[in-house]
Amino acid sequence: MIELRGVSKRHGGVQAVHSTNLHVAVGERVVLVGPSGAGKSTLLRMVNRLVEPDTGSVWVGGEDTAHVPLDALRRRLGYVIQSNGLFPHWRVADNIATVPRLLGWPEPQVNQRVQELMDLLQLPPELGLRWPHELSGGQQQRVGVARALAAKPQVLLLDEPFGALDPITRVELQAELLRLQDALGTTLLMVTHDMDEALRIGQRVAVLRDGVLQQVDTPLALLLRPANDFVRAFVGGRAAGLRGLALQTVAQRMRPVPVPSAAPSHVGAPAPGQPTALGLQRARALLPEDNLYQALSDMVLQGAQVLPVLSLQGQHIGDLHLSDFVLPPAST
């Protein structure tokens, strides 16, 4: 879907990107990370020709973008930036409708698409009549994503989209982005300074340094098998193992309850299959979809070396022991 073929770019006397090759498959999520000045945003902006490469070529959907009219190219690509870039003098609904109207969609179709996206991004209908400054930062960023998706682009480019948000809103929008991408199948290329965000969102993560790709790999492989000392330090150094726990779930490591089961080996666990009060569920137990980092935190806070794992219905389906955290990962 996106292919960068030997692209290079110099800004003044600085070589921002060095002869870089990168391929992003249809429906894939790839995240670019690296220190400030590594060339992340330059690389991203070459895709929609906000930056023109000095050498090499950029291909999108099998076409060399150098031969696609600039307006036509940008209308085919969704683009989200940190400041959301909303037009302050246009109401929310008009901001979302920008590209469909530029493309000449009939107004009923435009209005239908605006409503679809507001529903998809969980924006209440009444927000459509408000001005951008009347929204919270998280709401503004959701509107920015909605506007980028309005014309049903096959590619979504995101340049530090959640960098200015508070931690809670940031995590919520990361989850929303994953849900949207899963539902729409949009190809996603993203820039972030936040390594945890990159590991959570990216199916592959590309690490850059001084305009040179150091490694492109799956998040877990990046943590377990860094290509060099720079990548090892950048992804977390000695803390990389803890970051790796956040990429695996309790379901992958728990010990299923045998059937028939003997009495639980730890005090306070419910009997197999026995419902547990939902009010106590999160305080005393884990869910299969919890990640291992969360599970380890719960053990530390509770002073426990083993915790039961409960289904959403409150049934005891397994146990997670402290020793289970050091097992080799099932897959990288």
C-alpha cells in the first residue's frame, strides 16, 4: 500500500533522511519512532508530499505519487496532526465534511457520512453544531480523526496525534484508534515520541536515528532482539522486559483450572466455576484480557504471589503465578 524506495531528504546542511526503504502492507499499522531530529515526520510527510524527496520515490496503492496531482493525492490520504488542525471558524460538522464537499459529494451523502463518523467516534450529535474551541482536547482530536476519515481514505497518516493530551485521554484515544483501524481496515502510518504508544499501536515499529532506519520489527521482537545498542537503549534498556509484559495477556500465561479440579492451592480463590461477586472481581482477581504488566502491578499492590483469573461472568477459569512471568514468550 505504501512503499518508500530509496528516499532521501536534506534540510539545509542536515541530511534528514538517508536512502530509506520501507514497505507498509494493506491494512497494516506501522509506527515510526526515534529521537528528535531522527527524520520521523520528514519520512511521514513524504507520503502526502508535504515534503518532496530529493532522491527516491514514494508509491501509494501501486502509483508513484510524483505523478499524481497533489490535490487528488491528499484527498485520498487521511492526515491527523498533534494540534488537530481544525478550522476555528467552522462548526464541528462542517470540519468533518471538509474533504467530501471538496470532492463534490451530494449534501445528503455528506451529512450521512458526518453522522456515521460522529457515531463511530462516540461524539454526541449535539457537538456537530459547536465550534472547535467549545470542545475538550480529546473531543477536538476525535473530530480531527473523523475529518481525516471522512472521504474513506485507504491510508491514514498520523503525526504525533495524541502528544498534547493528558495520559487518561491519550490511552482512551489509542484504544479508539485500534478499534477504528480494526473495523475499517485502514492502512496506518504513525509518528510518535512515546515508545509505549508505539509498542501498543504498531504491528511493526520502525526505529530511526539520524535519518537512518535502525530496525523494523514487531514490538515483541524489537524488545527481545534489538538490532544494536542504540535500539536496545531506545526501547527501554534493562526495562525492556517490563515493556514486553504489556504486550502479552494473562490468557497467554495463566494455568487453566483442571477439570475436574482439586481445591485451589491459594487462600481466598473461588472454587472452579463458582461465580464471584463482580464488585470484588477486579479487587481480588485478574481477567484473561489484562496484560501481564497490569497483572504484575496487581500482585505487587496486593502482596500476592498468585492471583485467580476470572471470566467476565465471574467464573474461576485459571490462576496466574509470579513464576509464570519469566516463561519464554509464546511468540515474537
